[in-house]
Amino acid sequence: MQLFAVWVLPVLFAITVHEVAHGWVAKQFGDRTAQMLGRLTLNPLKHIDPVGTILVPGILLLMGGFVFGWAKPVPVNARNLGNPKRDMAIVAIAGPAANLLMAVFWAIVIRVGALFVGEQEAIGMPLIYMGSAGISINIFLMMLNLLPIPPLDGGRVLAGFLPGPLAYKLNRLEPYGFMILVALIYFGGLSLLLGPPVYWLQKLLFSFAGI
């Protein structure tokens, strides 16, 4: 229960803010779909996917492995965008960018928590533990979503820079994206791809946080 209490807020908000960032940036480029459906809110209940937000992260947490999950995707209608190909790439990168900003926020939370250690540890230590979880989940989600595999954000960003025919071929992989990701996890490829950058960024932010 203590482990769950430490991880629940960082996981919920890592996923929620990620999706809201997509919808907010889409709105700036002319697509108000997410706003009209009530998805431009930080209320996690509006974004929770029973499997991706609760079941999968919970099982992974109990198994002691890396924790990740997903929320209900914020809908974006590319036809409402001024320059659909370019704007969709920017909308896609907004999610990982939001995770990076949240990781920095959680590093600041750790620094604040450290101020209470020794005097009010009942406040300081939970902040430090929660901040550590926040850094870990947000850095991992950022790097995971930057993989150039549709429908991950990295796939949409790459499609925005490729010539039309190549972008079309890349987008045709979207129905198989989840299977590709599962294969990478099963055969250890995900650890090889994400391990070094995740470790380096976490080390950088923990250093900034003073731990």
C-alpha cells in the first residue's frame, strides 16, 4: 500500500498531462475537438483507461518491473489543422515535452522535500519518494513515446518529416505498433534502446534534485 501511495499520483498525472498537452497544442493550431469533448482537463477521471491506467501499471508495480501505462488518447482531427502534416508532428511532440517538464517539476518536489528532512520527516520523505517516482515514470514515458513506431508519438513526429510516400508507408504500421512494442519488450530490445538515455536523464535530474 505504501508503494502504491507513492506511485499513484505520479503515474496518474504523467499520463493525464501527457494527453492534455496533445489536446492543448491541437487547440492552438485550430482543432477544438478535445475541448468540445471535455478532455482539456487535469481531472484524471476524464482520461483513465481501465487497462492502461490502472491494470497494467498496477501489475507491473507489483511485479517489481518498470512501470508504464497509457490513458485514453485525446482525439485530434487533422482536418481542422492549418498544416495537417506539420501540425500533427508538433501536436505529437507535445506529449513527451510535457513529460520532460513534469520530470523537472518532480525534481523540484524532491528539493522541497529535502528541506523538511530532519525536522518534519512525515512531510519530507513522502515528497522525496513521490518525486523520485515522478522522475522515473515521466522520463520513461517520454523516451518510450519518442520511439518512431506508430501510433507512438515518435512515429507521428517522424511521419511529419518524411516525404509523403514514406510517411504513408510508416503510418501503415500503426495497426501493428503494439505488437512491435510487445516484441521489443519480450526480446529485451526495449531495454537496449531506452536503457542508456533513460538512465542518463534520470541521473541528470536526480543530481539536480540533490540526491
